[in-house]
Amino acid sequence: MRQRSDPWKVAFVALLVVALVCVVTWILLGSRLLVVREVSVTGLDRVDHDEVVAAVDVPTGTPLIRVDLADGAERAASLPLVESATVTRGWPATLRVEVVERRPLLAVRVGEEYRLVDRDGIRIEDSPTRPGTHPLVRVTGEVEGNEAVRAAADIVESAPDSFLARIRLIDATDTEDIRIEVTEGSVIEWGTAQGAEDKSDVLRVLMREHPPGEGTVYDVSTPDLAIVR
């Protein structure tokens, strides 16, 4: 015969579950055990630690479970030199912020100085002399948010370091006809911004077979029909 459940036992188990839920809820939301005591920030080079902490804007003592991670990350990413940010909980008492800073890719001539910018044209820092590690780019109009700057950044990001060191100027004043001048006196007719990786691969082969020299022109505007003249 099937044994009937003891109602007192069922009631006890139900009360025990409720009590456990209440305890867990209190620990997460009401106690001082699992609250923010530290904000840990990683990935910093140019950005100030305290500036990130202030931007995230989560006071110490806030229950970790109540922190809106997405909002905190969005506030951190709003800093001028921050490209993106991720905020996570580090139990029991740490809020972790991982920052990806904007990195300089190009140099732009501004008066007598040079401005290092990222792919969005955001100013990273200024230099009184031309930086040898970042190619100079020439564009028209405002630098920040300029599509020509993004096109030049695509070239830089797809090119090998050995080629980057040779670039003297990326002339992107016409994004349909981008031209690159290299230190040996050669010119690269890049064409449009599309197909940067394919063009870079083809250019690598052409420069190996036909070393750069004064007056040499590499036309990779159509990678499948690239020529040297």
C-alpha cells in the first residue's frame, strides 16, 4: 500500500526551503557580507585608475548583486581614451572592470606638431616631432570620425610591421584613390578602402619580387590585376 506523506514533515520541509531562500536573499541584498569593497581595474596605460572608478560610479557598500554591470561598463566606455569596458562581479566583494584603451595608429600633422589618433580619429596624444612608429596620414575635413582615417587605419592594421616602418605618408584625401608613399621613394596606388587584407598580401609579394626604389609604382587597387611599373 502506498504510504501517505506526513503533513507535518511536508510543512517542515517547506518552511526550511522558505527560510533558506530568506537567508540567501538577505545575504545577497541586505547583509554587509557581499557588498562592493573594492573596484579592481585592469588594462590601463594612459587612462587614470581613479577616473575609471569615478566613471563606473558604484559606491562601496553597494550589494554586488544590485550592480547594473551593463550601465557601469557603458559609463566607463564613455571616457575619451577608452574604446570598450567590461564590468563583472568578483565575489565576495570586488567589482572588476576590464578596460580596452584606444591605441594610436596614425599621425596627423596639426600646425607644427603631430597628433596621434586611433581608427576613429580620436586624439590619443600630441608629439612635437614626427613619430617614427605611426604612419603619417593626410585627410580632408575633421579628423575625428573621418572615414578616410578609418580607411588608413585598415591599411595599418592589415600591414606587416616590416612594411609599416617604410610608410612615409598615407594620402587619403580621396578615399576612392588612396596613395601610399614609402621611404625608398616608391608609391603604392591603393585605390579604395575595400579589400585591405588582400591588397596587403599582394603588395607583400610584389615588394619581395620587385624591391622598392625611387620611382617604382605598385598598383594594388585591383588585387587580382596588380602591377608594378
